[in-house]
Amino acid sequence: MKDNNTIYHRLYGLCSLGMAWLTLSATLTSCIDEDLSDCGKDYQITCQVKLVTELQNELAQALDEPKEVPIRKELERALDPIFSNVANDVDLSFYTNGQLSYNEQHAIHSSNASFTLYLPANSYHHYAIANLQAIPQLEVNHKERETDLRIEQLKGDTLDPHHRAVFVGDVPMRIEDDRNQYNVSLYMQNCTGALVIDDRGFHPEEVVAYVTGLSSAFQPCDSTFQFTRPTVLRTHALTTTGYHAFHTTGFPSLPASTSAALRRTAGTPVLWRYHVLLKMDGKWTKSVLSVEQPLEAGKLRVIKAHIREDGGIASTEADVGVSIELDWKPGGDHDVEI
């Protein structure tokens, strides 16, 4: 009986050892030789998507006051599709000596999937990437060379956030291991920030927020994030009585190790920022919340703040500093639609 959560796919490639033929009934190539090692074999690849963040628990811990329950529930509904271990699609790549040997993609709509592929017997480094087709804000570049493979943000002044998690995993497939079954664990490589603002009885006419300081690309071969160009991400806004929330999903900020190095040399490192533009009584105020702790892959960070009487945003979080520009004029440092 076929398991709906498991997908089997069999490919038969061409082996040439001196005599090969094609049958009319199927595209199956057979090899005739005393040594069949060059003929290839079936490899079974099982992909398992894994999460490190339990969304409900994280939100319950961060927003634990009774008056915060409505905005917490709104965030949970909005972020549930992101913090889900069900992948829409998976991209399978196999590299030999650093060069791409084989690639295929599948729709899976599952947290796990198995594939049986017929490949030439060889040593491979296999990479599996899930949800690429579900995230139009990302593209895969330089796929032909393993060391150049990158998952990159699209270029632009201000970008939309990811609306799904991107999962990546890899496994070496050494010919000397004499195995044909491999399990690949795929982990979330993007992350989410959520700014929750208590209006404290003030009623802003408009609030816009965006995030800066996050990575522009992920390089699977060494599991590193790159910061080759500035990344400005829009946020999605949620509103309940007394609260405004702004969440965005993208690649991580600089890592904790960088944070420690900057702390020794600069004193107070700033790794990523929330920029909040608020209009109240006809005037705009710009508040920049600078966060010292990293936003890490697979994680959710909730920052609590409130509106001041002058329209500025304040936060009591220990690792968040705030700078405020009163009577701010649109047309500043970022191309943001307001």
C-alpha cells in the first residue's frame, strides 16, 4: 500500500561499458560486463523537515499578559504557515568533485519524502532544499559549482518578507561506504522578528515598520550567511484593540560569535534594527530600535514596545536601544512606501 507521505521516484540512466541497448517497452538501460560497478545503482534518499521553534510556546512566553492574548493569537495565525514542517517542494542536487552531476525537483506537501534514484556508482555530496518554489523572494544562483551555490534574496531597495520557511540539509555519499540509503535532515534557514507595540491609549493615524541588518544570502556548502548588500525588509501589520504588531521573515542577522567580537571592540554592537514610522496628530516620528542580540536561523524573536506621548517608540528590553527622530519627513534613507 502506498504511503501518502512518501513519494517514490525511480530514474534509470544510461550506463555504457561496451554494450548497451534500449528496449521498446521502457527506457531502461542494461549493462553487460564482468564488473557491474560502473553501471550505477539505486540510491534511496529520505528527506525529513525539522523545526527548532515551537511557535505556540514561544509566543506564550513572550506575550504572557492577559491583555496580550488577542494580539498573540493573531500572530500565531499569521506565523503558523511559516513555522510549519510541511514543505511544498524539494530540490535535490548531487555534486561530484564539486561539480553538479544531477538535479531534480518534486512537489511533496509533506514533512518527509523518500526518493529512489538510479545514478552512476560514485561519491556524491547531496544537498536538499525545501520550499524554494514557495518563496518567490528567493533564487538559487551558481548551482553548477558546489562551493558557489547560494540561496539569495532578490535585489531591490525594499523587499517583501518570506512567507514560508526555507529548509536546507546535506549528506556526503561516499562510494566506499557501500550504502544505498541516506537520510537527510533539513533545517530552517530563515527566521522571524515580531515587534509588538502597546499603544497605551494613543491612536496613531498610521504606522509602518521595516527591518534592516539581515543577511542577503545563504551558502549551503559551509552553512554560512552572506552580507554582500544591504537588505531592507517590509513587515506585515496586525492590529487588535490596544496593540499593533509587525512581523517579517528573512535570513538571519550577524551571528552570536560576531556579536561577541563586536562587543569587545565596539562596546555595544548593533546587529539588526526595526525602523518604525508613526504618524500621530498629523506629524511623523521615526524610531529606530537597535537589537544587540542576533536573530538566528529557525528562531522567532518577539520585541515588546510602547508608544510615547510624543509619538516615539520605547522598549524596556535589555538588548534593545532606541533612537527617535521627531517631526520626521518622508523621503529619508530608505525607499519605503508610506
